[in-house]
Amino acid sequence: MGRRRAQTAAAGAANVPPVEPQGDAEPAGRHFKPRHRAPLWLRITAVAVCAVLVVGIGSVGFLFMHLQQNVTTAPLNAGVAQQKATKEDTGSLQILILGTDTRDGKNSEYGTAADSTGQGNSDVMLLMNISADNSQVSVTSFPRDLMVPIPACRDAKTGTVTPAQPMGQLNSALAAGPGCTVAAINELTGLTIDHFMLADFTAVKELSSALGGVEVCVDHAMYDVNGSFLKLPKGKSLVQGEQALAFLRTRHAFGDSSDLARIKAQQYFLGSMVRKVKSEGTLTNLPRLYTLADVVTKNLTIDENLANVPAMISIATRLSKIDLANVAFVTVPNEPYVADPNRVQLMEPAAGQFFSALRHDTALTKAAPKPTTAPATSAAGASTAPATTAPATTAPASPTAAAYDKAIQPISVANASAVTGRAVELLKSLAGAGYTAAVSAGDVPAQNQTQILYGANMADVAADMATLFKIPATALKSDPAISGLQIVVGTDWTAGTEYGKVVVPKDIVSSTAAQGNECLTVNPLYYTN
């Protein structure tokens, strides 16, 4: 590139103009060539482009910092006994979305501290699972009054430990922070949740308004006079702000007035919102996405790993590629709680089968994801059949000849599958393999993950059991309290003698985001003329 001799500092100080070559004369120096000045329009354009780039890059940096300063963060997992990851690394992404009923701060207009203070209760619990190949999304609702074991959790601010509960209402785990709800659902499902988002009443109002409203439809004019004061005419309405919040909060206006009916209404609202965001291209429109992010992040608590804009944009990018017919809404299989019919418990074996499908990234909708060569998408789920073979990291292959006498090994099979007589088939398989001393340990309370528990000097036998039944090595657990070895058959293995066949419960999907023509059924007690 041509260049001229630099002007000296002395010449610059004396305001002596640089000497330009005259005519065709070459400047001194054999490497110098004539300098051709760019046209004025080109130089102006170049300067303008540079200025835009500089301002643009600076603005993006400012916007990123602004969004990150909006959010409040909390630890992802507050469990005292951190769960060891047991799921296969399929490349899927799990985000737990929580809605708190706290009346603290800006939410005081909806009640008093007597109703709910501090962290509040998580009256909305949605687990969003994005498949590894971005072809499927499931949004799983957990009932607020689902009775489950609650782990011991440590408060991130005070260090106070909340004692574990053998059985408690799931929405109460939020009292020890959102990370405690994450820990409880991790233990319940066998998943390792990647992120959480905790929203309050204000976040719901402002998001619905920023979207320009969300369309809903009811089959009769109604007014929830005793609850959220939601008032709607028959047919379609565009709800936003306070009205959108009232729609999501109403507990009695739809269906049979149960919490499960409210979950259906919430899923309906989310499906409509997803259709709107998708149709308007919001997830690929960065200025629009920024506006929504700015609104939402002011009222969110999220985990530290999600508290950066690139992570948020990455999630939006993954979601933008998904067909609405493959956005499935699910309610965790449940039934009345035996100790109190006003609450619910997991219904087995359907719940265990469903959690197994989630762990193995199995497709829940009929539309099959397209094959991909990406390493992270080699997991099960490419088939649309109700059952598919899931990959499993099995224990090392057993030796050609066992270094022990199979016929005398103290092996028992505990049936935690919720399927009557499940142990018989496995005991027959064990006898056929030479383990003739194996016995049944009877039926035990349902457990959603199969395990091999082994005592002292039984590690080699445990490894051979894993190989025989193709059970993942992660299922092997050393337990000093066990005399010999026990195979605990969970609800994730309800048939056959080969572990890994994922069974998707029938009719597990209640709706998809592509279904937009139905209207919610109003409880007749809330009809208006």
C-alpha cells in the first residue's frame, strides 16, 4: 500500500504543511509510490461506517451490562447433599420456571405478609426441556400440592439449613430459596436441571403487556368474583397486564375449580403466548428480544450461570427453531394423596416412565425429530414409537468366567416398579444365568429409578448384574447396610429383562402449542349474563 514520509514533529509544531509530490514526481525513497486520494464520498462513507460500528459495539456492550444488572441471582442447587448427576449427557437443556406468590415489595398490592412473605410459595412450577437437536420442547407442570420428599437445603444468604422432610408439599420448598425447589425436583426426577427462573406477579403483568397482549378464549362470559376478579366475555379476548395476571391466578373459574384445572389454564395461556412470539419472529428479532428481556429481567431471580446475555440469547436461538406441534405441555402423572385426598402424589408407574423419557431425551409428540450428526444428539428420542431403546453407559463387560460361584450369591430383587409380579420375570432370568440363589424381596414403595445396591465384597457381582441386564453403571450404589446385593426395580423399568426400553405413558401430552382453536370451559358457578 502506498504511503508518504511522515511529517516531523517540528514541522507540525511550526504549522508547516507537508510537501506533496509535484505532478508525476516520485517521493524520495525507492519504495514509495504515488498516492491516489480516495473520492470524497468514499472517505465520508468509510468514516460513517466506522462510527456506526464503534457506536454499535459500544451500545451492545452497554445493553449487555444493563440487562445483567437487572437480574437478581441465587444458587442453582441449594440442597445440602448435592445430587450426583445420574442422567445421560444427551445435550438437552432443562430450565425450571417458578412463579412465586410472595406479597413482598412491589407485590404487596395483591395481599399482605400474612398471605405470603419472603420467598413465598412456588404456585407455578414448569420444567422446560429443550431436546439436544432443538426439535422438541416439553413444558411439564408440577402441581403446587404434590406431596414429595423435600431435601435439606441451605439458605445462600444466612447459611441456615432447613431440615429435610420425608414428605412435604412441593411448592413449600421455595421457602429455602429457588435452589431448594431445583434440588427437590432433581431428586424426584433423576434429572440435573441446568437453570431456573423465578418470576413474581409484576413480571407476568409486564411481560404480557410488552408482548401486546395474549389471546385467550372462554366458552361462556365469566367473572371470578371470589378470587382473582378475572372478567371475560364469551369467546376470544386479548388479555395483558392485570387481566393476564388475573387469568393465570384464578383458582376456581375454570373446569372443576381444582389446581389441576388451573394448570390446564396456565398451559393454555403459555401455548397462546408461544404462538404469538413465534408468529411475530420475536426470538430472532434482537431489538424486540432486548425489549422483552429488559422488561422481564427486572422482575426475575435466576441462577448465576444464566445471568449473562449470551446464555439468554442462546436459549432464545434454540427455541426459535422449534415447530409449534413439537412444543408439548404435560402435567406430571398424579393421583389423590393417600393421607389427604385434597393433595396429590405421583401416580406410578406412569410418573417413573415419564421421568425416564425426560432423562433420555425421548420425543413426546408424534412428529419425529430429524436425524442429525451432532454428537450430542445421538440420544434416544428419534423414534416416534411409544417405546424406544435408550443409550446406557453400562458397567464393564463381565469376565468370561466369574471368579465366584454364581449359585451361592446372596441376590434379592425388590419390586419398586408399581407393577404387580414384576420380580418374577427377573428372577427367572437370573436363574437362567446361573444365579439360582436369587430371591424376591417383595413389593416396596415405588421408586422412579432402578438401582443395584451392594454390600461388602460384592462390587464384582454388582458389575456383572449391570452387564447382564444392561443397567447403567451410574445405577450401582455401594450400601454398607445391604447384606449381599439387591436389585431395586424402579418405575423406569416396567417390562422385559433388558433395561433401557423407555416407555412413554399413553396420552401424556395434554396439548401442544399448535392447538389454538379451543376455548376453556368456565365453571358454571362463575357464569355471567
